[in-house]
Amino acid sequence: MFEEKGWSCSFPEELVGLNLVFACFDVLIAILAFTQLARIRSRNKQLGWTRQKVFHILIGTTNTGYFIYFVLSLVAACRGWLCWSYSCGFVAMAFPRILLFATFLLLLSFWVDLCHQADDEEEEDDEQGFLEALIQNSLNRPRSSPADSRRSCYPFRLIHVGSRQKIVVLVTVLVFLLMMTFAVLIWIGMEENPIDSSTVSRVYVDLFATAILLLGAALACYGLLLCRKMRNVRSERASSEIWKVAGLAIVSVLSFTSSALVALFTDIPVLYHWHELHIDGVYTSLLLILYYFIGSSVPSAFVLWVMRELPPMTIANTQEESTTVTFITDSSAQIRRPQNWTTSASSQNQVSRGSPI
């Protein structure tokens, strides 16, 4: 499977240098994400898995996967690993892309929650504006209980996930299973049979590129909807949130559209696996920058920048009671009480209110 053919690298020098740059940039993003995750956890260990923590671990894992992929691609090209040209390289290429897709699909689910939450509350009370639904905190500070110490030791036991976030998890699992199915077909195609491994890979890349395009369009639509709702709110914080939502929507659309078009109309996504493809150093380098750097690294770095602020320090003996995973907005300096990620079964009339970022 991993037969070696010596150290004669089949990539042009431009691509070797570009891959090293990609690898360095991705490992830098991963280090920043995990470092920030550790800092956030050190400030609010009692709050469980907040929104900031979930996004940081997703982005850190995604860029770690890309770093491993670029390094192994160079090693495989120089050593001539046979497996890398088939299922192994395909899985290494697809896995971090799925994590990136899950990250922004999760962001979309939060935006959908906020839009429908605001609409529902406007129907219940016409006098209650969007500021109350989006910016303010609706939950009173509950008293501490002996369960707090147990929750800090077993943070996953009391996690409840909202219905739309469950859909995100389900879609991510299904996409991962689909990817593994294509990887098995590619592996079977290594033998003498009618299955063409390169064609199977192209089908997967095209399907996934279409999904990325749809995700970018959905983020643009709901981002625009959130911005229109928040424009009616006259506050400094609302203005700040508008810029963050608009920035994320714009970056997502530009990044996902560019990478999806490259995937649909070129062979860049399968470049590292079928070396008989024609490689033009400068032209291929530009397409690689569009697909990997603009399409993956830029949106990941932008999310880290938006969520760069640390939450307020919490005290162990005043930990707040909660039966759901909590969110911490990046504008944490202005909030002293965490918002719930999802409404619990015992408090269905209390809607999660927080920042859209």
C-alpha cells in the first residue's frame, strides 16, 4: 500500500513551496485556536461547552487536518506512496473539508434559530422588539447547587442539543459516511474492475462543491435577514453585531463560491492523487490559493478573529445552574450572564437570546 519510489518529488518547486506555506498557515491557525480554547476554558470551566469553545475546537481540528494533509501530500509525492494516490489521500483531503462544512453549518443553525426566535416573539408580543430577542439576556441567575461540582467533573452528561444543532450533527455524520463509501469505491478501483477511481473522486468533489455553494447562499440569506432586523436596533452593541454578521456572511460567500467553482470546473481537489494530471506551476498555484487558502484558511481565521474576545472570569462557588450547554458571546465584556444554547424542556417559554456570532 505504501510502496516507495525514492525521493524524486513529482511536484514542481512552486507547488512544493506553496504547500509548505499552506501547512505553516494552517498549523498557525490551529495553534491559535487551541491556545484560545485553553484560555477560554481556564476562565469559565463551570460553564461547560460554550459556543466559543465548540467553534474553536472545530476550527483547530479542521486546520490540524489540513496541516497533516499538506505535509503528507509532499511526502507521498516524493516517496511515491501508491495508497496516497487512491483512498488514503482522498480521505485525508476530504476529512478537514467536512469539518469546515460542519463549522459553518453550525453557524447557520444558530442564525436560523435567532431569526425564527425573533419572529415567534414578535407574534407573542408586538411591543417586544428585536433588541429584546437578540441582544438581551432572559434568564435569571439561579442559585448554586451540589450538582455544579459534578457538572465540572462530568461536563458531557447534562448536555442537551437544540433540534437544529441535532440536524447539523446528523448531516455531518451522513456526509462522513458518504465520504467513507466513496473511499471504499476508490480503493476497490485500484484493482482490475470497471470502477474508475478518478471518476468516483470527481463525483464526490462535485457533490460536495454543490453543498458548499448552497451553504454559502444560505449564510448570505440569513446573514442579510439578521442584519435587516438588527438595523432597527439603536445601540452600539447592535451596530457591532451587524458588522460581524455582515463580515461573516460576505467572507463565507466569497470563500465558498471561489472554492466551489474551482472544484466544479478544475481538477485541483484531486491534484495530489492522480499525478498524470497536467500541472502548470503558476496557473495551478493560483487555483490552489483560491481553493485552499481563500476557500478554507481565510474563513477559519475570520471566525477566530470575530470570537477573539475572552469571556469574563467566573468563580467556582457562584457557578450558575443550567441543564443545557451554554453560549458565551464574543462580546462577553458586555454580558455578565451566559445565555443558554437551547431551551430546556422545563423552560420552553424562555428562549435563548444572545449574539449571532
